[in-house]
Amino acid sequence: MARFEGTENYVATDDLRVAVNAAIALERPLLVKGEPGTGKTVLAHEIAKALGKNLITWHIKSTTKAQQGLYEYDAVTRLRDGQLGDAKTGDIRNYIIRGKLWEAFTAPEAPVLLIDEIDKADIEFPNDLLLELDRMEFYVYETREMVVAQHRPVVIITSNNEKELPDAFLRRCFFHYIRFPDRETMAHIVDVHFPGLQKELLREALTAFYEVRDVPGLKKKPSTSELLDWIKLLMVEDMSAEDLRQRDPQKLIPPLHGALLKNEQDVHLFERLAFINRRERGK
Amino acid sequence: MRGLHPAAIVMFEGFLYELRDAKVPVSLKEFLTLMAAMKQNVAGYDITDFYYLARTALVKDERHLDKFDRVFGHYFKGIETLGEVEPVIPEEWLKKLGEKLLTEEEKNQIEAMGGWDKLMETLKQRLDEQKERHDGGNKWVGTAGTSPYGAYGYNPEGVRIGQEESRNKRAVKVWDKREFRNLDDQVEIGTRNIKLALRRLRQFARSGADMELDLDDTIRSTARNAGWLDLKLVAEKRNAVKVLLLLDIGGSMDGHIRTCAQLFSAASSEFKNLEYFYFHNCPYEALWPDAARRHVERVATNEILRTYDQSWKLIFIGDASMSPYEIETPGGSAEHWNDEAGGVWLDRIVTAYPKSVWLNPVPERHWQGTESIGMIRETMAGRMFPLTLDGLDHAMRRLIR
């Protein structure tokens, strides 16, 4: 049995590794939650890469219906073709558009199926997929055929917690919550992305990053992906550890903060804090 | 379940019930999943991995993670005094764990005493004896030092061998750290049911770009077109209901804050057109857009009545429990001097919004006992509902009628 051990580009913690392997072994979906930017979506890509499987991604939007993941019958095109006398119209199968689930079920090798941001859809969406994900099969009414998964795909589902998912759905999944990485893991993650980054710079950058995250009242705390962007920017701008350390104590906000703070209210917050800081020093 | 030590089920029951007592929603289905995963050897032979596996299989929401850690830590401690978690685990797994941890010398010793099968058999026997003696079922947990089974743990043939150095200790740390503490008890809890009840209050209207096929119109115009297809599209339906929420934040509401926060959280994600204002006990000539800044910012009730026309649906949330003077006499307000009585304002508001209800967090059976509840119910013409799922359901039906 294939086991997931993380990849060279992705640092998988022990608990994540166990959760992924449990989902693979029992062929159950794995529901992944966590702060935005902690690598939920990337996880599916990395699992696919690590196991040497294809990845099929189904992005969920607020208008997505469960049926679209199975198939859609394009009656309108068929009607129009019929009027033009197209011979294709004789076979209804020409007008059945396969969805992502169908694609995943019939792939010659079991792929990894990513159902991304399931909480964006309507509140009933997960319920509509219960049976399909449980038995990995569904019925096509138009052609009276049963689509059964030849190999059960590895299903990864991500959620940002915008809506609560129904219990019946949850019972069928394994669950993993991606915690925000601690300093040690984070250093490891950065190292994977920027091997050979100066140790000094890394340490200063991480200190500044966790300081920013610790500021109470931030609307959007910077996450792993923001940190990686920021470090990249620091490297491009040729910033040194010195530059980071010698930050003016009156200016709390780190250099090139645009990569870390994505919200103008947060930037204002920092400016206000800097102001208070200055005033207290002035006393 | 086949392949499991008979004691496993007994033991696991305890863990399961303890989780349920701690309000972690675990069902048999999750338990069977965990057992299946154990049989498939997902956790390897590592107790920390076993903890991770149990967590991923049994916990389905991050706010229960902390509770799970606590129960696991507590439960694990109980077993630790005995020596091991063995009864929780299929024999095969346990055996391999032992093999991994045992030195060659120890393995030989085991062989000398009859091997692993013999060991398991004795273990089972001892467990049974122990059960009879205490007839409590799993009371034997924690009687380490004195029970024959506990003593058994120190036998070189026992499963405890090699444990001291700490696969366990390391493992214990993982859950004793309780890293998920601050995720426990967020407001979101249980809002799904509330959202489902609120869904009754849907009024679909077509707005936005034409995206959907209008079948009736297409057929009509195709027929008119002598059979040549003429597609007609319409805009999608969206929930266009408009809701005005007036919430009581007076002192007597403190006990109901949780329920109200849940309802509010559900409502704000369910309705796109939602406006809300706060009042204290009874609405008077001004309402507050922000509860925390109620002495700074206020909006005249008349202005609200003008701004939001009668197509808005009005929902009051309040316990309606106050002194009758606050409703019937001018100047009766608990906070300020009011020129007109609360009842007058309430009447004005209710008249302005034909579709209105009052949700009351006070249980219905206590309504009779409070005079002011009776008075407000009268003003609302009976449209007061208890703030329960059932009451909410009725209220929504009433609003949509």
C-alpha cells in the first residue's frame, strides 16, 4: 500500500501523515481545515506527487451544484443539433457532460480528487454527495447506466469553515486540522522553499513575522504563504539580517510589509501602535 | 468485531463513553472506522501515531480537539498505571509493538514461558477474573499495584517491557500539550440547525444577469418561431428577503447571550439584506447600531421606520422581562427619561411592519409568570415565539405567510 511521508517541497507533520495514510488505507475522504494559507490545497497536490497519481481538482463556488460533479445533460445543444439534422443526436451519450467525480471514478489509475473549499457551496451540498462519496458510484438516469469507481480515488476535501458541514457527512470522513506551524516547523518549511537562506536572515525574519502575528486585533494574520512571499521579496531586495534587526524601534512595522499585511486597516493599526509607542518613549 | 481482543471492546466502550460525556460527538461509525484503520495497520507501531489516528478518526471539528486531548490524556493515564493500552488494541498490533520494543534476551524469556499466545491467554483470563471480582466492568483500571493484572505488568512477559524509556512519555506530551485549547467553544457551535430553520425565510426573486434557461418562454417563442429554437434566458433566483433585527441587550439578557450570539451568527450569514439595532428592555425613541457604543451613537426610531419600508421583516429578540412601568408609563425607562411610553413605541414599530415576530429566549412555560411578557405578547398579537429551534421554525413560517 502506498504511504504518504511528505515530499521534498512539503513538510508534513506526524499527525498529518497519519491522517493522510488513514484516508488512503480505508479509502475514505480526508477533510482538511485550517487557517487560510496553511497549505490545505497544496496538500492535495503534494499527495498526488508523492504517490505518483494524477490530480483532479474540483473548485467549489457558491453556485456549484452536487450534480455538476457527476454529470450534466446538455439538452439544449441536443435540441439545436436535432434541428440542424446532426446525426450525433441519435445517441444521448454525446450530450452527457462528465463531471469531476465521473472523471475520477473512471480514470485508469486511482487519482487524487481534490474538492476545494466545500464550504463555499450551498448548505445542502455535502449531503447531496453523501452516497456518491461513500459508495463511489452513481446512476446516470439518461443512459440508465451505473458509474462505479474502478479504483477508489483518494479524496481530499478542504474547508475554510464558512459553513458548518452536516454530521452525516463528517462521520464518513477523516478529519485533520492544520495548526499554524510553530517556529521550528516554520523554519523547516522556509528551508524547503529557500534552501541556503542565510541563517541570520531567517531568524530575524521569523522573529519579525511572529511578532506581527502576535499583534492583537489584526483583521488578517499573515500566514505561511505570506511569509514565503515576504522572504522572497527580502531576497530580491537584497535585505540583510542587519536591516531587519536594526528596525527603528519607533517604527514597529517591518520593511516591505505589503507582503505581510493585506489589509489597510491592519497597516493603520500598526501605524497607530507605532504612534503610541513613540509617545510613550517621549515621556 | 473479529480480530480484536475481547477486552478491547469493553475497554473501548469506556473511552467512547468518556468522549461522549465530554461532549465530543462520537458515534459507533467513527469507532468502527478507527478499528478498521487499526487492523489495516495505519498507525504503525507507535503510540503517538495511535493517538493521531484516533484523533483523525473520532474528532470531526477543531473545536472538539481540546476536549479529545483531555479525555485521551485522562484515559491514557488510567491505563498507564496498569502498564499499557493493550486491551484497546488488536492483538496483532500489540504483538508487533512488543517485538519492536523487546530485546533479544527478553524475547527468549517470553518464548521460555510459552510464547505470546500463552501470554495473551493468561492476560484474558486475568481480565475476566478481575471483572468478576469487581463486577463493575472496567473498574480494574487504575488498581495497578495491588491487582494480579497490574502486578503482571512487571513480569518480563508483560507488555510493559521496554516502555519506560518513553515512546509513551513522548506520546503523552503530545496530547497533554493541549494545543487546541483556544479553538474550543467558539460561537459557531450548532448554528447549522439554526441556519436550516432560518432558510424557511426565503423569498426568491430574480436579479442579476440572465443566466438560466427559461423553459416556458423558450417553448412559447420556439413555437412562435415555427419550430426553430429560440432560447430565452432569465436571471437566477436569489434570496431577496430583507430582515430587520432588533436585539435586547439589557442586563436580564446576559443569561441568554450565547443563544442570541448563535442566532445572530447564523442570521448574518444566511441573509444578505440584514440590518440590526439594539435596545434595552423595550424600544423607545432611539435605538443603537452598536451595543458597545450605545451612549455615543444612536439612531432615532422614527428614522429607522422611514428608512426601512414595510417590505422588511422585523424580528425582535428579547426576554420581554421588565417592570411594567417600562412599557406603560412615560418616563418609565430604566436608563433615561422617555417622553412617550415604551408600549407606544412598540405599537408604532409593530404597526409599521406587518410582518414581525418576537423571539423570546425565556422558556415558554415561564411566560405566564411575568406580567411584562403578557403585555408585549398582547402588543405583538400573539406573535411571540420561544427562542428554540421549534419556536424559530414557527416564527419563520409566520413571517413568510
